[in-house]
Amino acid sequence: MSNQVGKQPKGEREVETDVLVIGGGPSGTWAAINAASKGARVILVDKGYCGTSGATAPSGTGVWYVNPTPEEQEKAMKSREALGGYLQDRKWMKNVLNRTYSNVNQLDTWGYPFPLDEDGHKHLKSLQGPDYMRLMRKQVKKAGVKIWDHSPALELLADEHGVGGAAGVFSETGERWKVKAGAVVIASGGCAFLSRALGTNVLTGDGYLLAAEAGANLSGMEFSNAYAIAPAFSSVTKTAFYTWATFYYQDGSIIEGAGSQRGRSVIAKTLQTQPVYARLDKADEQMQKWMRKAQPNFFVPFDRLTINPFTDRFPVTLRLEGTVRGTGGIHLINENCETKVPGLYAAGDAATREFICGGFTGGGSHNAAWAMSSGSWAGEAAGEYALNLGSNASKRNVAGISTTPISANWSKSNKKGFVLSEITESVRAEVTPTEINLFRNEKTLQSSLQRLDLIWEEIRLGILANNPNVVRVREATAMTATARWMYSSAIERRETRGMHKRLDYKEQDPRFHYRILTGGLDHVWVKPDQPLHQEEGVRR
Amino acid sequence: MIEIISKSKCISCGLCVSVCPTGVFDQEKGKVPVIARKDDCQTCFMCEVYCPVDAMYVSPNVEEVAVNEEELVVSGILGSYRRELGWGKGQSSSAASDASYKMFQMMSKLPGH
């Protein structure tokens, strides 16, 4: 915690570019490639490594890839509307379907090895994370984009005209960097609050904080309580596979009503008091073979512990995926993926996915489609915006806009300091329990929010100001802010819709048929977006 | 959680240091990398997948456990995930035999999907 822990910084590198992309997962890589395609100079910074960072790379994902016929698109759009609580937008959905179709075909052209069936027909509805992201890195480089790995952004730079770059640190050396850019794309993913759900520990809501500090709005932050099923000892979250599972109490009796989809609440409820076991005993031999070829990562933990998940019962847990598989995020004002702040764009899980998912995702395929589509649009628009600024861009006098002090000292020690660990754990203690975050009611949300507000106040008063572990400090700050937007929005939505379940308002209420915007830092505000005019679902 | 960088197998290429998304490893020039920030390991297995000489072992447990390197070598576990993905020497990616589409076809026939 003291100044002596950290080394003095080793100077600063300052460069200019047209577009800065923050985050090197699916949406960031598509953004970078598409910004470069407009002729813009592009730098992509990643907190970790572009190619392995984030939720997609270590996993596999379905993709919302649909033949572009009116009938098939109509069916695809309709199939999700009720689940998402009718908060989607048909125009966005159609655009995402079309863009995803062409982007996935582009991946095919780039040489991604899509499987062929017995009739030689190619199947393009899923991607293996390691292969997909390795290919994306290669294409980003080919597009002439400069990739800076292990280079977390700590704050945005802005002037009276809007956002004009970002400043950060090279994690390996502690050297600071400053990139002045005509436009910035935030593609840093969602927030899973360090739950160790597969690949998500780099996803700490950093981009939300950056955007809010610049004055951008967020939307749908109440849709932030996704939990995934994983073996209790493991990081490998793969809820879809548990479609073929039966769930058991410790004594081997079946937990009635437990399931991977609608029965997840039963699992959550049971886990509050006792362990839950699963066995994938509904998968026949053929399905078992397909599963192994569909998601090799799923079997790694079992193989290593010599558990046969099809015949052995194993303990399971629910890992919080927060907004990574929730649908809330930075609010976009148009289909260029612009935020309300000039020069600032958002894409992928960092942005709200309500336009195509409403209040529920239920699977990675929509998120994958959203990432590649929104990333492409944000990149193209940011590229054009920056090029239009022309020589004016370099004359701007932009400065850092972090709300909290960022220590000039530096340490990447994992001795994070007692206070920092305590703050991180205090925030996790508010968002992780299903008692608060999954089964929501006014009273518990209010008292949790009060505690979170106190944590925020402490951070603002400078409790972490001298901590040289600046990256972890920003993560803790971002998680605190994210949790406050989540619960403020969750309190405001006095109904049950999408993944947002209120014990005190159990029905979907047509009077809440709108998206909820939030934002602000010291003072968190919440307000309804415009009412939606598309047909509200029949109340169930 | 990352448990082993095999000193006998490691060629000190530094790839694991680069690809680890959470910056778990440190490396002195030319030396075998060390697990410097184990707590930050998120058990994503990416270092194993990228390691060209199968020198890494990520335990499937998210918490620290004791492991025995010799036993792991004998069991053939080192490098097994990389081979599963078809990323090993002389292999081609197993993405080409991804059977997700068959699962999706079955799932769409289940009630409620």
C-alpha cells in the first residue's frame, strides 16, 4: 500500500493515431480490421494478449449465423423475442443477421476450418475459440494494425470536443503510454467480477468505467445476473451441455425441476444450502462423441481427474458471468455504435446487447454475432470519423479524465495490498450471492447498494490512491461502479423481465416496456429510455 | 491453476509469458519462465495450448493442488489438450471436425429450445 512498494515509472511513450481500439477479443479485432479498411491508422491495446484474452478464446461458441432468406431471418428473430422480454429492435436484429452472415463467410475465406458433414455440406454456425482468435490476430496484423499486448488503458483522454485517445501502462515494464487518437472504440468486454468463469477474469467492467467517466450512458444494466454451470472445482463453464444432465442431491436422489435452462433457479436455490451434483446421463453414445468434438475444453477437467461425466456424479456450482452473458452495457445512440460522447464508440460485450437479445441471452451465439457485427460497424464509423478530423486531430489538447487518482508509481506484484483485496472482495460479496443478485427484491438490493455506495466513497476519498498496482486499482474501481449501476437499474425495474427476476414483482409488467438507462459516478442516476412501440408479448 | 513449467522440456521461448492473458509469468532473458503470480491464473489453459514443447501443466482445479511432474509425464497428460485441439506438430486443427452443428440439430428438437 505504501509508496515504497512501487518503482518509479520509467517514462512515457506518446504516439498519435487515427483510431485506438481498447480490447482485443472478437469485437475489438473486427473493429480494428474494419477501421483499417477505411484507411485509418489503428492501434489496438489489450490488457492481456490479443488472441487469448477474454471469454471467447479459451472456449467455443455458437454463432447466430442464419441463411439470409426473409423466412429464416424472421424465424430467427421471432424465436428470441419472448425470452428477451420484447426489448429487442427488429432493425438491429436484421442488420446483425446480415453482417454476421457476411463476416462468418469472410472467416471461411480467410481459411477458418469449418467442418463438412457427410454430404460435403459446410457448417458455419460455431467457432472454436483458440482457432478463431488466433486467426483474428493474424488478420489484424495483416490489416496493418499495431497490436500492443499487455497494455491496459487506465483512462480516456478528452477535450471539449469529445474523446481523443487514452493513456495506460505497459504491464511488463511499467512504462506509461499515451495514444492521441481521433476516435476510440471500447471493446473491452463485460464484467464477471473475477468469478473465474472460463476466460473472464480479465473482464472487470473497465470499459464501462472509461465510458462513464467521459459522460456516456449505460443501458440494461439490470440484465447482469447470468450464472453458468461448472464443475465445482473447475473454471470450465458450459451450461448448454447440462441440457443432457440430471441433477442430484448428495444422497443420490434427483433434484426435481433442476435443469440447465428454466431449472437453473432450482439449482441456485439448492446450492444456497447444500451441494448439487450432476451427471450427463441423458446423452446417448452418439451425443457423447459429438460433445467431445464440439467442445474439447469441456472435457479437460474431467479427463485430468479421471471423472466420466456421463456415468459419474460430480459436484457443480454456478459461476457469475455478470454482464458477460448478461445483456447490459454502454448505450449506443445509432447503428454506427456511437456513444453520446463524440469520438467514442463501443462494441461487443462492452456495449448493450439489448437491441438483439433484449433482457436475456441464454447462449453465446447472439453475443458472438453481436461482437463481430458491432465491432465491424464501430470500426468503420470510428475510422471515418477520425479521417474526417484530418489535421485538426493532432492540434487537440486532450487530457486524462479519470475520476479517481492513478498512482504514478508502479507494481505488478500480486501482493495487491490488504485494502485493495478487501475492496475487491467486498464488491464480490455483493454481486456473487444468488440470494442478492439472482433472486432480487427491493430490500436486499437497497441495502447492498448502500454498502456499494460506501465502498465507492472510500475509493473516491483516495483509499487506493497510492497503491502502485494501478491496473488492479482501476479494476476494483470499475467493478464497484458496475455493481452500483447494476443494482440501481435492478431496483428501478419493478417487474420480472428477461433474466431480471424480482421476488417482489414476479410478473412482466407492460408499463415497464422500455429499456433503462443509467450512468454517473458519484451520483448514479437511472431513467427510462423512450417507450418501445413493438408488440409486447402476451403476459405469461 | 497453473502448476508446472517443466524445466526439462522448456526451451525458454517465452511464448507463455506473452500469451498469458493475466500476466502470470515472469522471465529473465534466456531462462525458463517462472510462475510469478499464480493467484492471477484463471485456469484458461491457453499457455498449454500455445506451448510448442508441452512443458506446461494447468491443473483443472481453480485452487492450488499438489502435482507430481513425473506422474504427469508418464500419464501422457502434458500436451494432451494441445493435441486434442490439433495444434501439435504435424497435426491439423480439430475445428474441422467440430460437431457442434449436430448437437444444435438435436437441441432444436428438444422441448423448450
